[in-house]
Amino acid sequence: DPFVLLLMRGRGERALLDALQERSAARAAGAEGAAEGAGAGGSGGPGGLGAPGASGVSGAAGASGRPGGRRPSGVSAEEAFAVGGILPPLPVPPGPPAVPGEPPSLDTEQGPEPGIDPAALEFLAADAAARAHRMLAGAFDAAPLTPSQDAVRLAAGAPVSWIAARLAEGSGRGPAELERGVRAWRFGGVAALAVLEEEGVPAPEALVRARAQLAEAWEDGERPELRPAGATRWTVAGTDAQLRLGEDGRWWPYRKEHGHWTPAGPAEQDPAAALAAVAAP
């Protein structure tokens, strides 16, 4: 839409159309006046006085075709396109910097306003710089994070405990619960956090495939006794080990610590390999 381009240059559609209408009216009036003057000059007095008048009117209109020979401001389209063929190509865009930029320090001699936490703002600014750096490098998140997920992501990079405590409170988690979430995040991001905090109901075919994997993952006599602990969770009898199935079909190892099931490693395609991270059969 050409009007969008013109709007980016600061001229809206309505204002542009009004200006064009005014120019058209002025040009028509000037042309009409020039024609009348030329006619009067052509029938001028003795000595051919009308001829210079006609020439003068023609010169006043000018090659630009505008009254008074005035040229429109700006660069003509012909000149702009001609220059475009002469100019060298644009340089290759520079690559991202090696490290994220450092935000300015908010530690000033003047105390902050009530409700403003400079240290927390500095932490958020540093996180924003790190995310921008990853995006410049082409690492984009698959989907926007929910506030609850983003709290865990921020806590995974929190340098001090009091920031993690605020994130736990803000996301409705206890400190230990947030710590388990952080451990899951470090093992596998959003997918690992979903396996920790959610338990969906898999499709029947996915469940059949998972049970077949469990039956075939070990040799005869080596298969551990697996007891279902939910739709996608199996606990090894007599141990503190558990397997959980993710939505993508991968297996996640869990270990019971202080009475809570805690992520114990990254995901594996093979349930036996995942279980080997926490317990022997």
C-alpha cells in the first residue's frame, strides 16, 4: 500500500490527498492565466509587442510546467532511480557482539523512590540484554512463556537468593518448589518444567507405544518392576526412582528427595537409559 509508505514519511492519506487537490487547483488556475496572457500578448500593439509577452509567459511557466517556473521540493523519481543504479551495494550487516551489553548501574547517590528496587531492575535489565543477544544470534523462543514459566527461567539465572525468593512468591510457589522447577528448567527448559508440574492424559496410541517401549527396553530378567503412578509416570518398586513420559515421547528420570519427586537428569529416547541415571534395576 503506497499510503503506508507515505505515512512512514510523515504524511497521512487524507493530508496527502488534500495537498494534491490544492496543487492541482493551483496548477489549473496558473495554466488558465498563462493561456489568457498569451492570447492577449499575441494580439498586442504595434512592433510585435505581443510576442515577447508570450515568450515571457512561457518562460514563467518554465520547463517544470508550474506557474512562475517553481520546481517542486525533493528529489525527482527519475533522479532517485538513476542514483540507485550508481551507488554501491549496502555493506553486510554486522554480526552480534561476542557478549551481551552491560546495562548501566542504578546505584546513585540519591535513594530510590518508595516501591522501586534498583537491584531488581538491574537484574531484569541484564536479563533483557541477554535475551536480546540470543535473539540477535538467531535463537528465538518457540512460543511466549507464561508468567509462571518465566519466573522459573529468571530464577535459573538469579545470582542471589533473595531474587529467587521474590520470584517464588510472585509465581505462587514455595522456595523448595521453585528450586525443583529451576532444576527441571536446567535439564530441559519448558518441556522439562511441564513434566515436573503437569500430568496430561496421553492419546491412547501414545500410551500403547510407551508401554511397548517399557516392555522392550530391558533384556529378559533385567526389567525392573515398574508400578504405574499416574497416566504418564512409572515408579520402580523398592527404589526412589521414577520414569516420566513427556508429550514429545521422551523419558525423564526422577528421584525422590526429601519426600518429593525431583528431576534427576535430561530426557532420553530410551527409558532404560533414562532410568540408569537414578537407579539400577
